Amino acid sequence: MSGDEGAHGGDGGDRGERGLRNERGEQGERDLRGDEDVIDRIAADWKRERPDLDVTPLAFVGRIALVAETLVGPAGERAVERHGINKGDFDVLATLRRRGAPYTVTPSVLSAELLMSRAGMTKRIDRLEGAGLVRRTLDADDRRSFRVTLTDEGLAVVDAALTGLVESLGDLVADLDEDQRRHLDNALRTLLRSRKS
């Protein structure tokens, strides 16, 4: 999850976006823990340089992106990597796990749900099968295809990783009270719905 500073084109726009990302990445985590907010600083600079623009959306979306890039993403990666898998592995295992017993699905469904190419999914399944976390079996309904199923070890790993992930992300929002969490959740839900309309 990330946000752009705005619409851009060409190399100049790419450089500007990379610069904003670098500034967020280098200073974001420190600023989030201190009194100074890097997003407020960027917004103040733009207000000074472009007083004709209302940069409130830039600050709002930039703060969402900063939280995702510097807090949520790294916390999630650390949580699952403690169990010997990466985020991509976890996504596959979790997709199988949340479907319920017998925790099996076709590779095409995995590709569609995780928005991955068939080739990319095949590589991921190969890796997980080599680690003993999933197994392939012929599809009884279509002998030209096969299904991917969690092994007992895969089930244990994904359950432990999910527990760690939930605890880690819970720690991130521990300073928000119930009302703040509800309002933030509703605001983000509205934003996502507006994107689909």
C-alpha cells in the first residue's frame, strides 16, 4: 500500500515521487515517534511554494502511505519471518487456511485471489512444497489440473504466523482508543468504497 504525491508523467515526475518516497523512508519512522511529522513538514513546504493549492489531500494520503510503508509493512514482515516464511508465502498459506478444512484450492484460484500471474504462483507453490508446507494432488474433478493443500506442518506454521501478525499489528494501534479505531476504520472503508465507484 502506497500513495503518490499526485499525477505525474515522464522522468521528472518519477524522480519527484522517488524523492518523496526516500524522504518518507529515511525520516518517517523517526518522525512518527517524535513531535515533528514529516508529512506536516512537506505540506507546509508546498503551502509556502504553492499557496494557490489546497494540499490537504496530499497530507492525508501521504500519512496513510507513511504508516503503511514504515510501520504496517515492516511489522507484518517481521511477524511472519519469525516462522521461517516471507510475506508472499504467508499470503498463499493464509488463503488456503481461511477457506477451512480441507484447506485446498486450485492454483488458478490462488492466482486470482492474490492477483499474481500463473508463473509467479507456480514458483511460490514450488517453494512451499519444497519446504513441506503444501502438497500438490491431482484434481479429482479435472485430471488435467491439480489442487494445492496445506500440510499439517503448513497449518501449524500459518496459524502461528497469523497469531504473531495479529499481536504485532495490535501493538501498532494500542495507543488508539476504541472511538479512534472505529472512526479510522470507517474513514478508510469509505475511501476504499469511493475508489470502486
